[in-house]
Amino acid sequence: MAEVVLENVTKVYPGPVMAVDNVSLRIQDKEFVVLVGPSGCGKSTTLRMVAGLEEITSGTIRIGDRVVNDVPPKDRDIAMVFQNYALYPHMTVYKNMAFGLKLRRIPRAEIDERVHSAARLLGIENLLDRKPKALSGGQRQRVAVGRAIVRTPKAFLFDEPLSNLDAKLRVEMRAELKKLHRRLSTTTIYVTHDQEEAMTLGDRVVVMKDGVVHQCAAPLEVYDQPVNRFVAGFLGTPPMNFFAGRIVAENGSLWFDEGSGRIRMPKRLEKSLSGRVGEAVVLGVRPESLSCSNEGKFAGQGNRIDVTISVIEPLGDKMDLHVQTGSHGQVVCRIEANRSLRDGMRLAMYLNLDQIHVFEPGEEGVNVGLKGAGEQVSAARAV
């Protein structure tokens, strides 16, 4: 086990195409860090550079106390689990798990002990004599993880290992991977595009876009305190709602004016917004931080916008209301299930002012209410 450190790591493909842009990241010993972001953001390329499957253009990668820039993958003492599992179809589960150990000339008795120990841990001891074609997707995934475990590496690298599983099995395997990490306490880097995986698995979440790290923090910190509009909009299902408008001052208070209504800015935002009167900003609020008049959950003064229901999505005990505001367009509210609501109904929508965010304009506009957000974005690469 060891920490993994990336220092100013860059990857440029011919073209030129900047895949990873000057990323610095320190993964502590025994830590579980998740790299998450949209397709093409550079997360898998970053992982493959750590594994040695991609050459770095510039920068330094250390595993433990050793710089591994020029070290072949087989000598880096890491184990990688791929999206397609990469099992040998002609070998049994036992032989698949033992293959890497045989190449390293580990004594047969030790190989047998390691394979059976990992199989017990993963609940696949009864599958050791089967071949991959006789296994379900979830069983194949466990074998791939088992093959990594038997090597007792310094670090595990996972490249979207659950993406080929159905939804129910993904949830089950997420829990299994989390329990496995607690037992083994091995440094782990995990790549996914799935926000739920990132939030549930990681000790820290690294949010990437266009080869750049935008935020690196504990999952709930990233969710509750996004440093910019991209991070806020990427994490969360349904995603955060955004309202374009401007800050106005009236009767000693600051208001957000979005055209079809005004929202009173809470005291906690007054200092950061006092110098922005008249300026265009973007207000962000998550679907669960909205309510409608039939609930009145967040009803109060200065936090109302009139809306019309356009689509209702039942989710059992919850429902997603897609509503239309006078000027903004579609907004999604996640509320308690309510059978009395119908498409086309007019409602009053209320915002939970304790949970709103204000961003500068633009796709990556900084969260102006978050102290030092601009500096955090700049420093995120050097976490």
C-alpha cells in the first residue's frame, strides 16, 4: 500500500489534442478517490497514465517513494480492473485469478492460499472451476476484482468496472466494493461517469472537465458547496436548476430578479453580492430544494415564483415536477408524491433560501457565495 502522487501531469495526443492538462493530485495511502466527469474529460487517460498504459507528455507520477514515469506497467505494483473484465475465456476462474501470480513465480501453495482467500472474500469459491462463459456479468466482475486482490498490490485502479451491469446489480456491487475497501484498506483510484458511484464510493471526489480538475473534495462538500456552475450542474440527479437574472437592491435588501419574479437574497449572501448590484448572475437551486404551493414546505416571504406544471414523473414516494416559469423555461422540482397534481396546473413554487447558490455567468461561472471559490478552482489541480 502506498500513496499515489501526480505532479503537473499533462497528456497531449497528436493533433494536438490536450487530454489531461497539468493535473496535480495526491491520493493518500489507503484512500479511495473517484475521478468523475463527462465523456472525454480525461479521467480514464489519467488512470491509464498511472497504470503505465499511456505515456505522459510531461510531469511526474510517483507510487510510494518511487517515480514510475519510465517503469513498465508490470513493475509498478498496481492492479487494474477494466470495464470489460478482460478474463481469459479458455481458463477457469481459478486459473484466471492465479495467472498473474504464476507469471511472478509465486510458490504454488501460496497461489492456492491467495486465490481461495480472495474467492471467500468475494463469495465466489463455488465458481472456481467454471469458465467465464458460464458466469453472469456480476460474477465475472467479482472474478476480475479477485484477480486484482490476489496480487496484494500497492494500489487498485478501477476503470468504470460496473458500467456493463444492470442497474440493480450496480447498486449491489457498489456496496460490495465499499465493504471490500474497508477490509483491505488498499489505496484505490476509481474512474466513473456515474455520479451516484462517485458520491457513494469515494472518500474524495475529483470532478474533471476538458482535462482539468475543477474540484477535489469529500462527496458531500462537492455536492453542497460546488465551486462553479459546471460542478454544480454535473453532480446531482436531476441536475441543479439554473435561473439567469440580475441582482437588484430595494428597500435595504438585495433581490435576484429573473423576470417572472424576485427572490430575496439571504443574509449569508449579502456581503458577496453587495458589489454586484445591477450585474447579471445565475441562481442555482437543486430540485429537492424546491416546493410547490400544495406542499408549502419552503413557503415564506420573497422566495416565490409562479409556475405551470408541464410534465409529472412519478417515482413512488417522490415525484419530479417539470414546471414552466414565466421567463426562465423548464425547472424540475423533486417533491413528495401528490396524486392531486395534474399537467397544466398553476402553482406557486418556493425556493429553500438556505440551499440556493449564486454563480457568475458562463458555463464555468464561479460560485460567488462560496468563500475563495475562484482560488479553489485555480488550486484544484494542485490538490
